[in-house]
Amino acid sequence: MTEFENEKPWDPVEEMARGNAMRRDMYPAQERVVSFVLKKIEELKNGTLTNGCIFIDGPGGCGKTYTYRTLCYLMRGMEIKYKTSAWMGIAGNLMPDGRTMHKTFGLPFEMDSTSSSNAKPNSQTGKELIETQVFIVDEISMVPKYAIELIDRKLRELTEIDLPFGGKIFIIGGDFRQILPVEKKAGRNELIALSVVRSNLWENFEVFRLAENRRVVQNDEESRTNRPVRENFAQWLLKMGNGKIPADKEGYIKIPDAVVSRRDLVEEVFGECIANKDFDLLSRRVILTTTNERVHELNARVLELIGDEEEKIYLSVDTVDSNEPNTVINYPPEFLHSYNESGLPPHELKLKVNSPVILKRNLNPSTGLCNGTRLRVKCMHQHLIECEFIIGERTGQKVLIPRITLTSGKGNLPFVLHRRQFPVTLCYAMTINKSQGQTIDFAGLDLETSVFSHGMAYVAFSRVRAWEYLRVKTSEEKQGKVKNIVWKEVLLADDNQNQNQTSQNVSQTTREETQSQRSQEL
Ligand SMILES: Nc1ncnc2c1ncn2[C@@H]1O[C@H](COP(=O)(O)OP(=O)(O)OP(=O)(O)O)[C@@H](O)[C@H]1O
């Protein structure tokens, strides 16, 4: 049920009370965002709004989602029509009525500067976009600027109002210390150019900063007793994200000794859970690594270690869709079955009861089944897999996963491959890129092969709430050090300024080292 469906399941008075209760608990920077948005809503209502663009900058855990949720409840109370979305379904799912941006704005899957949305004035999407007064878009660092520019053009066209985003209130939030838009084969300059901060629209956004990490210092007993250590972790993460931790000339930074793994990482992360058959604990632990090949290796190894649990192998049906009549001859089934790409489940899907799996497609975002949702296998049938949610509000809730037909990504093969399979893969391990937006109880970071892009190390370290939930495997050569790539051009001006102040203290060497790191990446 969304904002636009007839029978709203909420009562505006209750929602207003809920929003106000959350608002009372806000820290001052969050409150400033809410007051500003409410002022903009007043301007919108009395027809004086000329620019409703707002950016909420917040490192992970600083309460962006909490702020969006508060705003949504207040807007429900005020009967203001809003839409919440994110680039990835998993992030959209954390907000009330959250959807993917593709669904919300009718975006095409492949985009460039000339792309257009399929939302026509008379279509359902078009009508809803016209009616919407406030948009909230999360995880903005992953969004290519073309998407935002396309939305701006579409809203101007639909509303016939020549103001940014057609005179709507357009709130974006995120953290540019995190991974940037993913674009195959794009280098540093191209990725930076793709970022929303490089769009002409960027200058319209009023910037608000949230800087208190509320995830690491929650109001529970554990956080209260460990508060100084937790705060130290939050500050270290921020310094890492801003590129303020001194690095050696290859860009490697020292990490605290206590988190360095000196044993086999798989043993260290999963050994005890496997020995105790504690599958609940096990499924909430994940090893994060840099490449898909390494993910497959690690998943296979952990599955092997889990002794005699019931196992099933599901084989996919792979077919080719091409106008080229010889395709089937050129590409025999063995070749199709051997094909793997990150968006597809494998041909041979080997699962055990209690294995954690991750969804590869948005099956039903409104029920929490998004690309990136983590589940635990409970029962394996021939045509269905029974799973339960591992984390979040739905923990323990049961769901049935059917087989579906998935299609290979555009341009990856000279033809389109259709694979009929359960849309899941094992997730004892996942790539750091895939983990963006996930909260993980305990993470092993497999950084023997170093990270290769902006924000990867920061995303990996910031998935957990405290130092004690991390184990990091570094390379033999760089014992106790990990590579930290920070492209300062995408950070906001103040972060760079603070950085400059700090780096004056840190010494000239750091700057030279960063320069050398940059030239290496280029
Ligand atoms: N003012 C607040 N009062 C109480 N709890 C809060 C407040 N702000 C945030 N929190 C809690 O802190 C935790 C982190 O907040 P939240 O998920 O909103 O952060 P975030 O910035 O969206 O993080 P991420 O970018 O990693 O998703 C959540 O459990 C949230 O409920």
C-alpha cells in the first residue's frame, strides 16, 4: 500500500504523533533539516517556492534514514504527497513506501545524457509524479548524474513549471565518501564526472550535514558501557572516509592491531559458529571481499565446511535469445551454463538448509524482497525455496522464493541469455560493492587483494557498529595495513577544507603520498 493507493492504512493524527515523537528525539542537525523542509512545504503550499532542492550529507549511521522516516510520518500527518526511493531496492526498502528510482521515475536501465523517462502525463507514473509534492532520494552517491538530470527534465515537462525539478521539493541524501556510480570500464575521471556533484543542478542544493554517528552509540547497555570506544570507531571511520588518515606512498593506512586477522579468515569468522552449529549467528556474519571470483571461492569453501546439513543442487535452464540463427550452434549449453555474471545466479546453485542467501532481483520490494535482501534457507522444495529474513524488522518472517527467468546484462555477451533459476546466491561472502547499504553484525574483510576504487575500504569498514565486530585479513606484504582510496574531488568543500587543515599538521609527506597514489590510479 503506498501513498497513492486509495485505502491508506494509516491515520493522519497517529502518523503526526509518531513523527512528532521521533522529532523530539532528534539531535540539532537533524532538527534543522526537518524545520527547513517544513518551511519549504509552507512555501510550496502558498505558491512561493522557487527552489526546493535539499541535500542531506551523512556518513553511515548519522541518522539520515531516521530523518526521512520522521519527515514521512509528519507528511502523512499533513496529507502531503511524497515519494521515497533509492538507486538500490534494499536502501529504498528502509524508508516508508520506498521504491527503486527506476520504478518511481520510470527510468530506463541504460542511461546517458539524452535518455528519457517513460512517464507520460496520462500514465499512472506520470500522474503520480505530477501529484507528488516532496521527493526523497537516498544513497545519492551511487546515482549517475544523468538520472537526476533526466528526472529534472521530466518533472519540468510534466508540471510545465520551469523551476528545478518542476517546482517540487527534492531531497537527496547520501555520503560521497562511499562508492560512486558503477560503470563498467570507467576510470577515475569518468566516474567522478558521472557523480551528481558534477551536475549543473548541484548548485541548487542547500546542504545540511549530519555528523553524529547514532548507530555506534545507540541507547543500549552495550553502547553505553563502550561509548568512548564506539565514538573512537565512528571518528576513525570519518577520517578514513575523508582521506585524513596518513597513508604510505602506495596509499596504505595502518589499521588497529586488534582487528587484524592472524589466522585463516574463514576459520576466524565462521569456525566457532560451525563447530557449535549456531546457524542463526552464522547467517548474520559475512566476509566482504573485492572480486566476484573471490566471493565464489569463499562461498564454496564455507559451504564445504558445513558438514552434514541437508544439501540440494538446483540446475538452471539456460536459453539464448538472439536474431542470429547460428547463436545456438555457436554457444552450446555447456558454454551457457559456464557463464557467470554478478547479476545472475549460477547455473549450478548448491544450497544447504540454513545457508544464508542474497536476492539477485527485486521480487516484491513492498514485502522486503529486494535485490540485496539477505535470507536464510529453511526448506528446499523442487519448485520453491522456503526462506526467512535474517535482519531488520522482518527478522524470522518466512517467505517463499520461486524460480524466475533472469536475463544477462546488456553488452556482456553478444546475445541475450535467459536463465531460469532461483534468483539467489550464497552469501557467506559478498563483494564490498554489493554490501553498500547493508548493516552486518560481524564482518570479516578479505583485503589480501586490495580495493581498487574510491570509497571501497570506507564502505567495508563501516558495515559494522564497532571495532569488536570486525576482522581484517591484510596482505602478507602489507601486514596490518589496507589501501584507502579517496578521490577528494567528490567530497564536499568543507570536508576537503578540514582535510587541508589536518593535512597541514599531518605533514607535507602525506600530500605527496596522495599525489603519488593518484598518479598510480590514473
Ligand atoms: N535522533 C535519533 N534518536 C534515536 N535514534 C536515532 C536517531 N537518529 C538515528 N537513530 C538510530 O541510529 C541508527 C542509525 O541511523 P540511520 O539508519 O537513520 O542512519 P543512516 O544515516 O541512514 O545510516 P546508513 O547511511 O548507514 O543507512 C538507527 O538505528 C536509528 O534508528
